[in-house]
Amino acid sequence: MSIGRRSLVIILISVVVGLAAAGAALWVEERKFVPPISPDDPRQVTLGAAVYAARCAQCHGANLEGQPNWQQRKANGRLPAPPHDASGHTWHHPNEALFDITKNGMTPYAPAGYESDMPAFGDVLTDEEIAAALAFIESRWPASIRAQHARIDAQASDRDLTP
């Protein structure tokens, strides 16, 4: 039984398209889903303020100020909770990292053996609530810090989009 040239081309194209689709599906699956985080969305910021007050303020401070001496290790070797205001380093990280740390904990982002008092909130908060808390935090940053964070986030997104 002989396969005609046209049938062979159709089969070859189908295989290539199938492989490309499978590769794209794997690439998309590896990317983490991060809901929109918008410090300009009043609804999201309002929800975020409530989430932050209930779940974050006890360690990071009601005014995002962090714990005293947040850069000096405590007796147990762990660092105090850092500020989330402009004086801290939160804005140095892209939204995907901030979302993932809040949802899943520090482990993927910290050196081996690093211990933190930061809990994972994935079993406590919805993705929408986590994104809202981050939107609230960002809404409190000065415009210059928000602009710098937007550049950091855009650069990280550009890197992440390269297959």
C-alpha cells in the first residue's frame, strides 16, 4: 500500500502541529497562575485591606512597618517579619514571586536550610484574597516605588514568557 505524497505531507504537518501543541501545553502548565493584582482597583484594595488586617498585620505591622530590627536574626536564627512599605524589600520582587511566597511559603525562594516564620496561606486564603492583599500593599507605596516595581514585574514577565 503506497501513501501518496499529499497524504504524507498531511501526516507530517499533523505530527508537527501535535508536537507543537503538546510543547505549548507543557510550557503553559509550568507557568504559575497569578490573578491580576491591581493597586488601582478600589474593590480589590478594599478586600486586600481586610485580608491584610486579619492575616498579615500581626507580623508585618498595621502600617506595613514590619517588626523591629527586621534585618537582624532573632535568637532562634530566623529573621523578623520585614516591612511591606517602601522601606522594605517587598517591592523588589515580581508579583509572581510575592504571590507564590504568600500562597506556598518561602521554600522555593530561600537557600537550602533557610527557616522562616512566614506561613503558607494557600490553605487559608483564596487566590483572589492573596492577590487583593498584595494589591493593598502596593497601593500604599509611593508612585516612584510603584513605578520601579512595575518595571521589575514587567522584566520578570518578559523572562517568564521565553519558552
